[in-house]
Amino acid sequence: MIQDSNSVTAFCDDALGQFDGVELARLIKSGERHPAEAMEAAILRAEAANPLINGIVTETFSEALEQARRTTRGPFAGVPSIIKDTDPLMGVPTLMGSRAFPRKPAAKSSRFVRHFCNLGFISLGKSNLCEFGLTATTEPLLSGPARNPWNLEHSTGGSSGGSAALVAAGVVPIAHANDGGGSIRIPAASCGLVGLKATRGRLPAVDGAALAPVKIVHQGMLSRSVRDTATFYAESEHRFPVRGLPPMGLVDRPPRRRLKIGFFNTGLDRAACDEQTSEAVTATAALCEQLGHHVERIDFPYPSQVGHDFITYWGMMAFYLETCGRLVAGKGFDRRLLEPLTVDLSGYFRERLRQTPGIIKRLRGFSKTYAAIFEDYDLLLSPVVGRIPPKLGVLGPDQSFDNIIEQFRQYYCYTPPQNISGAPAISLPLQRSREGLPIGMQFAAARGSDRLLLELALELEEANPWPLLAS
């Protein structure tokens, strides 16, 4: 492990090397690496890096090593990974980043975790997240903050921040993540990773999602290469055939045609990005233009009302967890231990309870508004967030509720439109701040156009390769 005064990397000359998941799976399949050898390397890396980055909240190292010694199957057979602690993994507690949940081993794995493991991944345990995934940083009171491997004083983003830290630091090449308002894309942007939130229906849904009036939470993963993400979705498609969406197949080439891309760097209520993020969007637009795409600047394309409605709907989720947490967690749930943000979000919703029918109606209808934008453009380019990764504490659990809501309105309003509409968007680590921190760029597309996003991502990765933390 290499550590300087601010950054941490676990990359080294061991069985994992600097391989992405596809290459590691190939080496294991060919017999050049044994799954147990790869898992031993991942465990050693985790033991060295995790005390600093705090990405793992529950480890299952011995179980993972035992599994790796047995025969494994699937396209990613034997590749070490991690499950975000939102989803049950049989035999392991599911805490959702909350002190209010009991430490009770799960009786069975979630539908998505079963799918993920059937691809061949072997989990090292459960990864850190903010309480219930309700904010854009990973600083839970339960387990303490996950730290950004690029600079330990800065946030990993949220809510999949523990997974992102582990992939960025080189502990695992791929990790489970999910996204209810940016929770794949924001950590990807903060930690220099590829993060695709796919079209709703591409992957098995979150358990219980059918009960939600607006299905905003999407399962997924984080990786260091476009190839890993493309292969993950291609292989998932073989095992989870979808209806009503165009097939993705394996994306292994750039787009055949030049695209019309609209880009913007102002957010909700015309809030401005910080200077470095604004410059990064402009530079990315110029890169796309150099590649022959037609690029034009546009205003924030979504109605402001949808952003305000989303905050209230987010509060409804907190309200449900505060009032009905026992239905989710069972006996032992203690609402007195909920974090202030969860309680405040719940209260925010209570004050707007009578507005709920109208809010849900507007959110459900937003998909038509969103689709209309793509009558004029193939893709939209924007920041993932409107600021470089903040220092830990800026969005921490001791911050006032008003401050956190204002931060959302100013900086974190670019990702929810795809959760509401069910459309895809991807974060790519195309830019760096003057301090050397990653700045992720978001490309968004119409529902079902996941393949187009990955084709452009491949082209941009080749034209402007992003460094690993080890480089």
C-alpha cells in the first residue's frame, strides 16, 4: 500500500495488479490466477487500506476465501467485490448505515444480490453508506465517514461512498452500488470511477420497489473501466432478460454516427456551478466537439418544480422509515437512534403531507417532459454535481437541515431527473480539479438508450484516458 499525506492506494504487484474485472476474470478462467489467490490479495489490500478509507462496515473475509477455494461460475467467476449495505446478504446483518437497525443476520440475500453473485462475484462483506442513502456524502454516525482515496480529507460522495472508495483505492475492481437520486453517479464522480445508472428495468429491482408510488431507486455497480461496466450489463442481460427495452448487447465500439449533445452547467433555479466544475463541463463539451459531435450550450432543461417535488418525495421515504422502520428491520428497530437528517427530512414531508397527491402526479408525469427533450438531442452533458468533492463535514450529520437542503438545490440537482424518469445516465471521470480531485461528467440519454451512453463512454475513454489512483 502507498500512502502520502493525503491519498491512499492499495494497488501493488500482486494477483490483482491493476487489472479491471474483465481482465482478472480472464486470468482466472485461463488458470493464470486462482480465485483464492485473487481473494487473498483483495483481503490483504482491504486490511491495509480500510482502516484509512473506512469503506467496509462488515467484513466476511474468511467466508469469501472459503468460497474462492471452491468452484465458482459465471462471467466474473472469482472476482472479489463488495455488497452495499442496503441489500441483504444471507448470513450478514443489513444495517443501512443506521444505528436504529438491529444487528440481525439476513435470512436470505436480496434478489439483486443473488443476481450479482450468480455473475461470479465473491463479496468481501458490506460497504459503508450514509443512513438509508438519504444524502450525498457517506458520513454515518453508525460507522463514521468513508474517506476519498484521492484525498482523505474529502467526501467520497453518497450514498454508495464505501463501494466507491474500495474500487478507487484498488481493493476490488467492481462493487455493488445503487442510485435513488445520484447514489451511483455522485460517488463515481467524487472517486474517479465509471458509474452508470441504467434505464429502469435493466436489472432486478430493489426488493419492495413495487410498493413505491414513484420507482426512483435503481440497482447497479461501480467500476474503473467502461469495459467492466459494459460487460456487466451485457452479461446481466443474458441472465435477466428485459421486456419493453431495446437490447444492449456487449458494447465494444464507439457510436457509428456523430451525436447532437446539449450541455449546461447551471442547475436548479439557475444556481451556478463552482468555477472549476463549470470549466470542466466546457472542456468536456470541447472534447466531444473535437471528436466530431455537434455540441451546443443550453439552459437547465428541467422544470424547477420537479426538483422541489423530488426533495419532498425524498422526505416521504424518510417519513416511511421513521414511522414504519420496524416493518423493514423487524424487532429491535429503535427510532430514537435515527440521525437528525432522517428525522428532519421526515418532518419536512409531514409539513407538505397534503401536497403529496399533486407531487406524485407531477413526478409520474415527468417522464413525458423528459422524453420530449430528446426529440432535439441525442444526449445531455452536465456536471454530476456542481462542485468539486467537498471536505468531510460540509454535508456531515452535524450540519443543519436547511444547509443540506440548500446544498442540494445548488449542487446536487443534476442527477435526480433520471431517477424520476427512469432514464439512463453515466458519470465519467474525465476531468480533474487543480487540487487533483476527480470531477465527473454526466451524460444523460432517453429511456432505453443505455447502449448509446456506453458507446460514447468508450470513445471518450480512448480519447481522454483517465488515470488510476496508482498512476
